[in-house]
Amino acid sequence: MSSYKLPKFAKYVPLWKRTVPQYPLYWKGNPQLRVFMPLFWMKMVKPEEKVPHGSVRFEVHPQMTKYDIKNYLEKIYQVPVQSVATEMVRGKERKHPTYGFNIQPEDNFKMATVQLAVGHHFEFPELFKAKKTSAEKSTEDFRKAVNESRREMPKIWDRMDLPPWFR
Amino acid sequence: MAVPICRILRSCTGIVRTVTTRIALPRPIQHCTQPISQNETLKSRQIHTSCHRKDLMEFFDDKENWGDSSVKVGRPWKLDELRLKSNTDLHKLWYVLLKERNMIMTMEAEYKRQSELFPSPERLEKVEESMENLLDVVAERDRAYHLLETGETGEPGERVATNQLGLHYIRRCKEHYVPLEYSRKFKKYTRFNGPWQDKYKQLLREKLLLNERHVYKCRRIVEERRRKALADVKFE
């Protein structure tokens, strides 16, 4: 990382969390402003509710506008876009279990729902379709252990009060 | 040794792969009867990476890595490596890095949603480091170009500004449509500034100087005490 750029007493902010610098001012008659190295990021999220055919949901950089999102997808990913709707979503707040106040609220973020052009469709893939999730693995292990203990119970029913090493 | 194409593709995605994948092993010397053109095509085929268009599936990792416990990656791009690259190469690399970062972020979000452990989460930091290095190199080149053409760095300079209390401070310059004297906002902001503030500024300066002197005195007293205490001690 470039250490000379960092101020003296400041914690390091990752690049994706930093604010995007202002565009240079535009005067009438000047050539069109162009972005050569966009700092914006987009991440695809699975929508919680049912969505219409061909609509995709993204979590985007909070400074991104609708036009930015459209251009981003069309120029970089070559995906034709029909329309974009954006919404600022407030981050979740947790309450302290004993005292009532809020602790560690999550960051607010911008959500964008993109409607792809006619004839285009995208389905969010299932990453763990074939493979077992960690929760399923843990439940299986637990069941195995329970079954083993049940099998051994009739053999040692008279020595159950002893510690396991002496059985 | 022909490197598999999928491996090269991954090597180009932001993070340089391990050395074995990058550098092809020395091939045996081919017979002279073989035409040169064919040899060249073989060479170029090793480096050639055509854009594999996947549209929105580019937001996701390869299917082989889905649900794995760890994903093998190399180190980020160094500054010295990026300095060797041309501007067009850097421009292309930027978009590769951008896509890689988007991919990692989407995968991380999906893993979190499924309450799974995300494999090798240091990938994001590595990509970000290489991105920052790339930005640094571009800034360096920009500065050099401006210095050559105009004799100044193209960065916004700093100026002395006054606040509502009439105190001066250093502020970074910013572009404006209207000069400072004609801007209505600036006039409104500093309308009460005037010579009536000089008295208070003087008092503030006096206070600061007194404080400074007090600190100086305290330090001197402490030093004297230390000197007295260590008068008998002999240092070798």
C-alpha cells in the first residue's frame, strides 16, 4: 500500500469504502467528460422476495447514480439494461440485550434493481446445491454421535454412574 | 510446456498466480525444418487469452471453486511491475481488477447469506492493494507529464482561507464556476469579518504564547531537577 498517502493519525479505509472524487467542472462546448478508471463497485445480491422475470438486484457504491449503474453494466459487462431503480437502505440496528440502546449499527447502503433488456434473463445460481452446508454437516455429526451413544447404552447401563474412563 | 488456458485466465484476474503457472518451462529446441511462422503461433498461443464472455456470471467465481474451503491465489501486483507496463495495459488491467473485486464481494455476500465461511478472504485486500498500486503509478505518470508540459504538478494546490472568526487556516483548492470575490456564499459567510476582530485575535495570540511559555518553563524545571539528581552519577 502507498504509505506516503496516508495521513498521520487516521485509520486505513479500504478503497471500496472511500468517497469517489468530484468530477471536473463542465463548461459548455468542452469535450464530454469521461471516466477512465471508475472506482465504483457493484455486488450482486439474491433478492429476498420474488422478483419479475429478468430483474437483477445489486448492492452498489452509495455515490452511484442510475446512469452510472446502467453505463457500468453496459460498458464493462456488456449486458443490455432497460431500466434501473435505486434505493438507499438503512443498515440494521441491534439492541443491547440488557440495556435498550442500539449497538454497532450496520452501514447504510444503496440497493439497485436492474431490469434487463427484453429477451435477457438471469437466475441467481445456487452455490451449495450439490455440496452440504456447514449447518447440515454439524447436524449430521450430532445425529451420528447420538446414534452411537444409543447403541452403546445397553452394554454399559449398569456402569453409567462411573466416569467414562472406568466403564 | 503448454499452460492450461483456464490457469492463465485466472492469473490475469488481478492476482498473479504462482510462478510455475506464469512462466512456461524451457521447451526443447525445435528442428530447423519447422517453419518460423508456426513457431511464432505456438509462442503467441501460450500468452493469448481471449475474452471469455460470461455476462452476469462474471460476478461469480469459477464453478470449481464453489463451496471449497480454500482458493489458491498468488501475490498482488507490485509497483515496480506496474511501472514497466504501458498505459493501455494498465487501463485493461484496471478493468480486470475491478471485475475481480466485484466477483469477490458478491461471493462474500452470498457466503455470508448462507452462513458459510468465506474461503481465503484475503483476496479482496490483495486485489485492493494491486489497485492502489496501479492508481499510484498512474498518478506518478500524470505528475511527470504535467511537470514536463507546464512546470507544475497537476494536483490542486493549497491556499490560506479565513473562517468566520477571522482566523486563517490552510485549505485545499477546489474548482468553482465563479471567482471567490464574486461568490455570494463567500460574502455571506464572511460578512461580519473586519478590523473589530483584531483585538480578539491579539488576545488569542497572547494566550497561546503564554501557554507555550508555561510549557517551556515546566520543561526547564524538570530538566534542572534531573541534572541535580544525576550530578553525582558518573557515566562511563
